[in-house]
Amino acid sequence: MDKEKHFTDELWDFFCSLKLAIITLILLATTSIIGTVIEQNKSPQEYMQNYGMSESTYKALDTLQFFDMYHSYWFLSLMGIFAVNLICCSIKRLPRIIKIVREPTLVADDNLFRTFSNKGEVVAEGTIESVRDKVVALLGSKFAAPVVTEQDGKVYLFSQKGALSRFGVYVTHTSILVIFLGAMIGNIWGFKAYINIVEGKSVDAVWPRAGQTPIPLGFEVRCDNFEVTFYEGGGRPKDFTSDLVVLENGKEILKKTIEVNDPLSYKGLTFYQSSYGPTGDPVYSFRVKNRETGETVTVKGAQGKRLALPGGTALTPLGYAESYQNFGPAAQVKIGTGAPFIVMKNYPQFDEKRGGAYSVSLLEATQSYYTGLQVAKDPGVWVVWLGCLLMVLGSCGAFFLSHRRIWVSIEQLDKGIGVKFGGNAHRNQPGFVLYFDELTKDFNDTLSS
Amino acid sequence: MNSSLLFNVTTVAYFAAMVVFIVYLTSANKSVGFVATLICWVGFIANTGAIGMRWVEAYAMGYEQAPLSNLYESVVFFSWSILLIYLIFDLKYKQRAIGAFVIPFAFGGMIWAQWSLDATIAPLVPALQSNWLTYHVITCFIGYAAFALACGVSIMYLIKVGKEERSAKDSPIGGILGMFPSSKVLDDLNYKAIMIGFPMLTLGIITGAAWANYAWGTYWSWDPKETWSLIVWFIYAAFLHARFTRGWVGRRVAWLSIFGFAATIFCYLGVNLVLSGLHSYGG
């Protein structure tokens, strides 16, 4: 029985120890590297090809769950130990901190004074009461209003500042647990999915990233229009936007033009612009001039179709580029059975130089697009933000504030009224030393006069 | 006057400051230390002006973006951040000697940017067009800069502490090492720098997560950059706890700070140059 208790005590101490925290943090740091070196969640073929792995190496690493390591049992266990460590530390240390803050030592005896590295003494004139009032006023204006205790003919003062900063560390620790909780909520009740919507079409279900069955939305999303713009003189996309409409029972509920960095949210689901692509063949319109006669006609039609020209031959659009070598929209066409050539929308005269019976200019090309949307549902995200907020507040308390305490004892001596004062800070000692030097001056100035 | 001229002034000033700091260590002449600090200020002002002008130049080209859009701009901003943190520490703690171990990081950044990085002002890809970019980059880089200072101070600590242990207790250490602050002061400066860097890195990770959630719908996706920032966070969290643990105080803590900065540099540059992922466009 005695031995068993010994073991549980040891286990408890193990989970409360700072050493465990340091070792867990270092282990988390080093093991995390694995997943940044080996790309995660690829197919077996990709690993064997891209990394030149043999099948046995692949199997060994797969058993170690290195291909999805951030969700592996061993990594999550490490995170679990980290969480248990945080909880145990807090349970062990919090009661003492609460006691320090809620039940401060109000009476500083000589033993306590001996522990202070910052202290001073003054002998003042007057009565205990008058000196007490002066010191109370001094502390009140320079530091914090003191608690006065009278005991055995002596007067003791205690005042403190920043007591709550003692909790900064624990708020920070709790915040990590809150973030873990938020992540778990998101993992259990949320999902990540994607959907492609062709312009003019609507969808009522999305495809989860992991899984084969679509998730019904309970409403419809329609894409009225998709547009992509490019930076001038370059093929770099400047922006792409989709005009989305949310429909319930055929009724339009919400309209929004979304773009990268500006999503649409509805009923806990968020739709993010993530990609786009052409769908179906573009429809063109060209102006064609017969060089000999000067006769000009406008022809319209889809890609691959033979668009009849006066004179018996035909123009066939072969392909389209939204941004052709920095020159803007361009089409590849051929006339009759001739060689293909390029015409550009922004340079209508360009084809004049080609020669041949006709000169062609591109008036318009309409390409239908699909818009690629990411769909996310994460009911835990607010819990994560709450955790982040706690972490910022807690860190501020833990790093930038300190709990400063001042004790004073006033007693009748033969030569006058003896005033002893001392104090400490639980952090930033050098800063407190400077502060205490100032306070010592104030004590001397106020009481010696 | 344009930004590239000012960037050259910055580079020359940081180089000069570095040299004068080394002269200060060998000569032990206080006014030399003052001159070095003065040159730091000149460089810092030039660096600030250059970044400001680049901002104006981008707007003049029609790009409404902060000058934090590519690798070149981020490296010169990193040098700026190091100087900012260094000068704050210089004003507050007046330990001139650490300049010799901190300014080289800023100079290294500037010379690398000037010599081999593409300084063209290019428009931002859609994914980066967000105000979050500015908050995210500024918080991260102030953190990185504080870690750079902590690393420099830790190197000084490791050099100094060995000498202190070997020399007799009461005989003062002369020469260059005599110019170093005592190992106790260096250890304290290391801690103070990380006390600034760690919350800033935390804010940087949080703003990054908030932005990712806003733009991509997921606040954390274990992409290499995110993971490395977390690795850095873990190392400095270990540092902060090690300072209160017997057996870890002193040399081991200084090494943690150096490893932390090495991981920071890998997070900042290595991930982009060696690994691939969501941040690959960011440079």
C-alpha cells in the first residue's frame, strides 16, 4: 500500500515537472520537422517515385505514420502529454498562487524583512498615528492604497500592485488547452470540402476532401458570373471574382461577389474563392475583310466550327488564350485548309501583315468558366480565437507585468518613530530596484522633514 | 534620390557600424562605441527612408501595396527590424559591445538583398492582397529581430562564460572579453530579448492563422511554413521554461536561444528555398 502511493506520487510529480515540459516541447519541435521534409498525404506511388523509396522503406515509414504524422497516434500522444503536463502544473501551483493573491501576509515581522533585498529604515518625529497617516498617504499616491493592521502597539502596512499578473502564466497555459478544444470541435463537427460551379449553374452539395459521398448543403449556391482580370502587360492574374447567389427553395436569399481574401458565409458554411478554369469551348466573333474587294463581314461561332465566308471558304477558330504572351486575348484560327495563325483582340490591324486573301481581327471571345470554391465548416473556430485572445492577454500579463508588494512596519522607538519598509517583485527585479530607490527617497523626504 | 540609393547608404552604414564596433571592442575607447552607435542611427534612418520611398514608388506604379511583397523587401525589412530592436536595447540597457554581435545579422541581410535578390517592384498575387499581410509580416519580423539579438547575445555569453570560469574569481578579465558585459548581464539580455520576441512570434502565428482562416477557410493546415513557425515557438517556449529549471540555466539556455534563431532563419528562408508549400510565392 505504501509502495503504491509512492508510485502514484512519483507519477504525479513527473506530470507536474518543468523538465517534462521542456523535453516535450523539444520533442514536439524536432519530430515536427519530419512532416515538413516528407510531403504529407500523398499516394504510395508518389512517395516511391519522388523520394526514390523502395517498397519496404515505404511500408516501414507508413507503419510509423510518417505520411500523415500530424494526425498520427504518436504525435497526438505527444500533444496529449503536453496537455496533461499543462493541466497538472496548473492544478499543483494554482492554489498557492491564489493564496498569495487572496490572503497576502499583512504583517511583516523581522523574519520576513530579512528576506527582502530591497528595504530601508527611517526614524521619524511625531506620533505613531501621524506617521502612519503620512505613510498611508505616501503609498496611496505613489504606489497603491495599503491595508493597515494594528497589532501589539505596532502598525503594519501592506500594499500591492499587479497581483493578477501572477495568473498570466496560467491564463497562457489554459489558452493552449482552449485552442486544443477548439481544434477538436472543428475536427468532430466540421469539414473541409470543395466544389466547382460552372457559370450560370447551381449546386446543392459539396465534396469533402476525404471521402466519396457528397455532403448536402440544405440550400443552393449559384454562380451567376465569373471574372478574371490580369495585370497590365502580363499574364499574372490580378484578381478573380465570382458572383454567388444563395437560394433557399428557389428564392434568392443572399448575393455576394467573392474574391480571394473575401469569402461568402452562410449558415456556418464559408465559400472561398480558390481556383478557376475554362469549361466548354469559347464562342467567338470575328471581322473578316476580303483584301481584294474590301468587303467586310462579321462571323460568329463556336470553336471548331467552320464559319462560312463569302467566296465559298470558311474560317475555323481553333483555340483561345485569355492572355497571349502579354498581348491580351488571342485566338488561333485557320482559313480553309490553310496554316493556323494568331489574331489578337487588342491589335486588330495585326493580321494585315500576314498577307493572303483575307485579313481577320478578333472582336470578341466568350469563354465560359467554372469557379473553384473551397467550402469550410468549422464550429470550433471561435473557440480557437478565444484561446488566441487568452494567449495574448496571458502573455502580456506573464511577460510585461509583475506583482509588486511593499510592506511597512511602524513602531515606537526611544529616539522617535521607527519606520521599516521593504518589498519585492515576482519578476523584473532590476526594474523594481530602480522603483524602490525612488520610493526610498520619497520615504526619507516625507518622514525626515 | 530614390530607394535604391538609400538602400546602398544603409548597407554601407551597417558595414561601417560593424567595423567600428569591432574597433571599439579592441580599443576599449568609449567614443569609438558612441560613433558606432551613431552610424547605426544613420543606417537605420536611411533604411526607414528607403522602405518609405519604395512604398511611394510602388504606389506611383499603380500597385497599392506595402513594401513587404517579395523576398527582397522582406529581407531589407528584417534588417530594419534588427536595428529597431538593437537601438531600443541600446537606449534601455546601454550595452554597446553587443552591437558587434548583432549588427552583422543586419548587414548580412542587406548585402544579400543588394547583391543577389531581385529588387524589381512587382504586383502582389491575389492571395497576398490583404491587410493581414502587413500585420502578419510586421509581428513576425519584430519577433525574428528580437531572436537575432538574443542569438548574438547568446554567442557572447558562451564565449564569456568559459573565460569567466577559467579565470580566478577576483582578477578582472582584460582584452576584448573584458569589454563584453558579464555573463549574468548577457543571460539577462538574452531573456529580455526573447520576452519581446516570443509574444511577437505568438502574435505573428495568430495573425497568420486568422488570415489563413479568412482567406482559405482553415486556420492551420500543417504547411511547412506554419509547422516551422510552430517549431520555433516550441523551442523558445522550452527556453522560457528552462530558465526556471535547475540543470538548464546557463550554457544550455544559451544554446537553446542559438538553435531557436537557426530554426527562425530556416522558417524564414529555408522553407521557401528548400521546401515547398503555401508560402512559396511569398519569398
